[in-house]
Amino acid sequence: MQDIIAEKLTGFDYVVMLFYFVGITAAFLIGIFKICTRRSPMYFKLIIYAVGCRALEALASFVDCICTGYVVYFRVSNLSLVAYSLFIISANVGALDKFLDEGSSKNLKARLLAFIAPVALSAIYAVFHVIAYNDVGAFSLLSLGFYIEFLPIPVGSYFCMKQLLMPPDSLGFLKATRYVNIFILVQLFIEELSNYSVLISGTATSVCAVLSVSSFFGIVFAVIKGEKIWKTLV
Amino acid sequence: MENLSLMLLLSIIIPMIMALFIFDKRSKTNMIFMMLGIVSCFFCGEINGLLYNVMPLGMQDFTVNVTPVVEEIAKAYPIFLYAFLFKPSKKKIYESAIIIGIGFSILENSYMIANNSENVSLMLALVRGFGAGMMHGITTFAVGFGITFIYTKKKLFIAGSFAMMCVAITYHSIYNDLVQSSYSMAGFIMPVITFIAMMVINKLKKLEIVGKSVSEEMNP
């Protein structure tokens, strides 16, 4: 059972983790200096804070590994993954959704089709755990991780997908947030698929880390571009 | 030395209570928050002690995974109450949050130094002051900052309260992990770097706002 809770690391793993942390932190710092140091819409600030949460989580993972020498699948710093999803949900629901979807039937199709994203993410997550841990005991042990780490992610993906599928709004807010939502969805899928890379090889893990960091840069650049479009609207 | 934390609590807090009768309203509020931080630290010490005896975790795992949760919740509680009962300005929430964190670290540092009086040095005092002192201030500020999201929109309550609490817990957990390892100096430097970054961002924000208002005046 100990193998499920903790895994020994090689030198290459440390390099990948350091790259992952430095990459996301760089993306976060660009976002902070471009968006949060001036008067910007709350939506974009919340997305940058979400990226910051991932940077913090990457730092926590790296620190945990250099201090203990192994990776633990659940620890309290995983709460920053919850914070990441909550910021995305709040950006979409708290700061934007009320303007765009007042509950009319014209958005019904988008509301229903948006379930594709959470269902697909959940399927990827479930299949990985069945393949990787083909053991009922192991699966139940990971259920805590499921509730804390994974559950907010499909909720966040639902709102991103919904806003992508909705017909263009009269004010043009959806145009400003389109690329942000695309990159968030891409990032969430890369993150879930990168679980499989552990089963393949170290090279696959590093490729996933590069893709993941690129998607975070994509989110930040989409936020900077979206903010400029938003300011022309308001 | 059995009730060291209680003795320290009383010796620190009694002069503060007496000072309350002299201070004006603003200073009184700040002093009350400082006292709340100190009292939170005392309660956290007791709760952590109880949990440590019950939970099957080693000291390292306990301080990394359990202590941050207990301490951040205890520190955030007075700010939540203050924000929802009195609805103060954003600036007042930030100030009170930092003061609670500093109050918390006063008792914690006093206890650490008094408890290790044989191995104490000036270096330890500096390290505790800059490291733990700033760390508690920063994490409580993060929670206070999150609470102010509700001022922008009520629906941002979850992001403001719970998400920022998660961020504070993670930060605290990283600090505790580092200071107990062989990279302890990195742990003590981390809050200082964060503090400097916060100051730079604040300065840039002020410059941007001032610049904007000047350009608006010039081009109405």
C-alpha cells in the first residue's frame, strides 16, 4: 500500500518538476505585472490568481520532493488545486455568467452540450485510476484525493465550455473571454492526460510538463489580449 | 515550565489590556486585533497539541499537513467576523489582517525562544522575526485580501474566502516543510521575498492609479 501513497523520484523528475514550477511562476508573474498592477476587470484578475494557485502548488510539490525524496499523492498543499478551480468557477460564474446567461431558452443547447467537458475529464480521470491502480483498496484510498483534487475541476470546465458554445452576446464579452476559456480547457485536459505519462516514460512526463506550462502561458497571454478587447467594449 | 504558553500569554496580554484604557479609537482597534492574534496563537497551540496526540502522524507530517489548517482557520476567524459584522473599508481589513498575523507570531516566537532558551542566539531571533513573523502576516493578509472580493461582487464570496484560505494554508505548509528540512534558510527567505514582491506590486498599482488620474485631469 505504501507504493500507492508515495513514489521514489529520480534526478530527471526533479528537473521536470523545477521546470514546471519555474514555467508556471513566470507565466503568473507576467500576468500579475500586466493585469493586477492596474485597474482591470475582476474576471481577468481572478484567472491570473488561478494561475498563481497552480504556481504555488507546483512549488509545494517541488519542495515536498526535495525535502522528503518522494512524491506523496495527497497532502494539504493540494488545496491550492481546489483554489485554482474555485477561482475559475468564480471568474465565470461570479464575475460573468449573470450577464451572459439570464436563464433563457436560447442558451439551453449550450447549457446541455457543455456537459461534454466535465464528462470527458471525469472519464479520463476514472480510466487512469482503474488502469494505474487495478486494486479496489487503492481506489478507495484515492477517493479523498478525488473529492479534494478532482471534483472542482469538472465544475470549472463546465462553465468554460458553456461560454464557448453560447451564441455571441450583444456586448461582446464572450469575444474577449473566448481564448481564455479555450486555453483553460486545453490546460485541464493536458493535466488529466499527463497522469498517463507516468505509466509510459520519463520523456512523456517531460513532454506533458512542457505542454502544460505552454498552456499556462496561453492562458496568461489570452487574458492580456482579452483585457484589451474588454476595455474597448466598456 | 509546564504552562509556558499560558504564562507568556498573560505576561504579554495584560499590559495590552491596560493600554486599551489610554488609546484612542483607531489605536484601540489595532491593539484589539493584536491581542486577538496572540489569543489565536495560544488556542492553536492547545488544539495542535490535542490533535498531535490523536493523529497517527510524525512531527514533520503533522506540521506540514495539520498545523497550517488549524492556524489559518484560527487566524481568519476574527477577520471574518470583523468584515461581516462591521463592514469596514478594504484598507482596514488589510491592516487588521496583518496585525492579527503579527500578533500571532509574537506569541509563537516568544514561546519558541523561551522553550529553547539553552540554544537561543541572535541569529535565531532574526530568523524567527523575518521568517515566521512575516509568514504569518502574509498568510493572514491573503485571507483578508480574499474577503474584500465580496466588496466587488457578493458571488465572489467563495473565491474570496475559501480559495484564499487554501492559498494561505498551502503557503504555510511550504514554509513549515522548508524550515524543518536542510533547506531551512530558503524557508526563512521565502516570506521576505514574498513581502518585497507585494511591496513592488503595491507601488506599481499606486503609480498606475496616480498616473491614470493625472492623465484624466489633463485629458478629461
